[in-house]
Amino acid sequence: MSYAAAAALQAAVFQQLSTAPVLAGVAVHDALPPSPPGLFVLIGPEDVRDASDKSGAGADHRLVISVISDAEGFLAAKTLSVAISDLMATPLPALSRGRLVSLAFDRAVARRIGEGTVRRIDLTFRARIEI
């Protein structure tokens, strides 16, 4: 098992999202900002499991990308979530460490947080990386 490519995967995802014209004007963070804007993307937690085999070391990453919105209703958050899902289905920039073998959508969870005035959609993607 290796966590060696975790930072490289996060950097590639950040680059993919922060440079996409469809997300122009939407902030992409890897930590909750002190004064969250009304609509933003948060590259969040990941769960990594060993995926080594006889050909070499590897890891299976479950990466969560969250869309957080204080807009009324879920439409703004869902629209942005669809754009992110589409972006993640296109090739990511090359990793600085390891090789991305596959990247696929796993699941999404939409919910209200706090007193119900903020919407959050957590998109989980599964990335298989060879080290």
C-alpha cells in the first residue's frame, strides 16, 4: 500500500477544477475558507486502500469533492455538481508522482447543513493509481 500519490492526485484535481472555464468565478478550496463564499468547491477527505498486485504498488483513492451553496434550493449546487462530474470524466493533468490508471464517479450525497440554509453535495470519485 502506498499513500505516495495522494498529494499528486489532489494537485491534479485542483488544477482540473480551478482552470476549467465552466467553473470560472467559483472558488476551489482544499480547506474550509474562514468566510465561505455563497457557492464554492471544497476538495475534501479521501479514503485510500491498498491496490498493489504482483505487477507493483498501487492505491485505490476515494476522493470527495464537495459543492457548498447558500442559494435557496439545490439547483445551483446540483448544476455545479454536474459540471464537476463532467470535468472529472475527462483526462486529468498528469500526476507528478504515480500514474492514474482510472478515475470514475462513485456516488453523490446531497443534504442541507446547519439550520437548513446551506446545501452541500458530496461527490465521491474512485481513482486507481499505480506507484
